[in-house]
Amino acid sequence: MNTAPVEPSRRSRREAREAQLGASVREQPAEGEEAPAVERPVSPQGRWMPLAIAGVAVVVGLVVGLLVTVAFDGAAGRSLGGVVASVVVGATGLALLPRCRPAGYFELRALDVLWAVVLGIILPFIAGVFAGGGGWPAFAALSPRWLLLGVVAPFVSLLLLTIFATGLVYALVRRAASTVPVWNRVFAAAASAIAFAIIPLVFRADVSGMPVALPVILGVASAVFVALSQRLWGPLVMTLVFTGVWVAMSAVGYVLA
């Protein structure tokens, strides 16, 4: 009796190769379809080092911004100092966020955009009531200086703060607090709101007529938005609409004054 191992035929080998190729093709996403996002395990150093970098960025931004207020006194100096500080932390957020974002963080959904537009329109009026402004906002003038500091500065500052505080700080704190899954969103949202409020509270730049309470309330709303949706596009759109509505209100107030 022949007990030598039987060598597989060419047909069986070809079928095995085709089965292996089909399995690999099924594992790959179809054309135009994104691969499913998977959370990668992060080392302890990977959890805390980006947070330390973010903290250093806040300190550096505050120091540089305060130096600007020394060079340019008054409301213009506070506005420019706040913008410079926001640029420092915003650049840090843009640099770290692509590597530290959670899965699905950059997904764009129509419902998020709809809620962002609605809240961005309503919040300036609600925040103005809590701020106790006591009247309709208005620019002091429509000169190039006021257009730069009262229109460009709020857009740049608030958008960069949203990227840093609502985007980066929230993602980093939530990842660092992943051992407490029930509360990690609460901790992350609180840290995000605090990080958002630091620069407006320090510089208190009110050239556009925006009381300091408004960016603080915007930071809280953005933190709650990202905590509920786990996506960043909603807070970004809400910040743009919020700032645009307030600037438009200030321009109308100047015309009607």
C-alpha cells in the first residue's frame, strides 16, 4: 500500500488561490467607500504628551499675546493680542488634531450642519441677554481699522479657538479619561469649555462690541455639541454662523444709530 503524501492537483491549487484572492478583495472597501474607522490602542505617553503640548501652547500663546498688548495699547492691542494667542493655539490644534482625532471625528452629516446653523443664529441673541449688554450692538465706525479688528479678528480668533479647544482638547481629554467611559465625555466637554474661555477672558477684546460672555457661552455650546455628536464639523459651522450673525448685528446697529 502506497503511503506517500498525495500532491494537490493543479486545479485544487488554482481554486485555493482564487479563494484567497476573493477573501482579500472582500476585505477591501469598494471604490468610493471609506474604510471603517478603528480606534487604535494608545500608549500612556501617547495619551499625555499631546495634552502637555496643548498646555504649553496655551502658555506660549498667552505670553506672546500679552507682549502684543504692550506694543499696541488699548482695545486694538487687546484684539490683536487675542488674535495672536488664538493663532498659536489654533496652529497647535491643526498640527496635532489629524493624529489625535477619534474615529469618525471629521464626518460631515447634514443634521449636524442644520443644528449648527439654527444654534448659530439663535445663540448671539440668547448670549446677549445673559451678557447684559442692554442694547443692540454697533460698531463705533466702519473704517478699515474697525473692519479689520471688528470683523476679521472675531472670525479668525473664534474659529481657531474652536479648532483647538472644541477639536483638540476635547479629543485629548476624552482619550486620556477613557478608563472612565461614563464620565469621559463630561470631563472632556468641561476641559474644552475652559480651554475655549481662557483667551477671551484674559484679553477681553471687545472692539466688535462682543461682550466677553459671548465667546464663553459659544465655547460651552460647542463643547456640548461635540460631546453629543462626537463630530467636529457641527461646532465649526456653528462658530462661523454665530460670528457672522454678531458682526451683521453690529453693522446694522451702526447704520441705524
